[in-house]
Amino acid sequence: MNVAGMALILYQNDIILVSMNLLIRNIPTETHQKIRERAKKNHRSLNQEILFLLDEISFQETEEERIQKRREHLLQVSKRIDDIRKQINVFATCEEIDHAKKERRV
């Protein structure tokens, strides 16, 4: 559990509050300036803005997770289509479809 930059750790039935720190080195000047401007616009300190951004990123899905969800959704749709086809039990062949199209044109 994270509480305003602190971590609660349960150790032998005791709760210990530990401050979590992160050192980031070699931040490009342009990146630093953009984050600083963003913090000012959002009425936050630089540290608060960075924490906000890290929190936002930590809840975003990865590309792999998005692909997996999409794959699962498509499989569900495909299964539903197959179920509907089984219920209908009537299919037209390509030739029957072409013949019907020609009849309507005449």
C-alpha cells in the first residue's frame, strides 16, 4: 500500500511506515523543463508532478495487455458468431448469392 510516498510494510504483526525514494539521473534538460512547466500549469511542485506522472503510468496497460484483451474480445465475438450460425442452420453458397444478385438486377 502506498500512502503519499510512503509504504506500509507488515513485519511480524507490526506495521512499519517506510519512505520510498527514487533517484533519477541524467534527465535531459528539455525533459526537465517540460515537466517543470507541466507542474507549474497544474499548480504542483516538480516532485508532486513526477509522482503524479509515475502513478498515472503505473496503471496504464502495456501494449501486450491491450493486445491480449483485444484477442480475447475477438475470440468471444467469433464464438458468438459461430453460435448464431449453428442456430440458423441455413447458409447460401456463393453461387446462390451471385444468382440472387443477378435476379435483382434484371
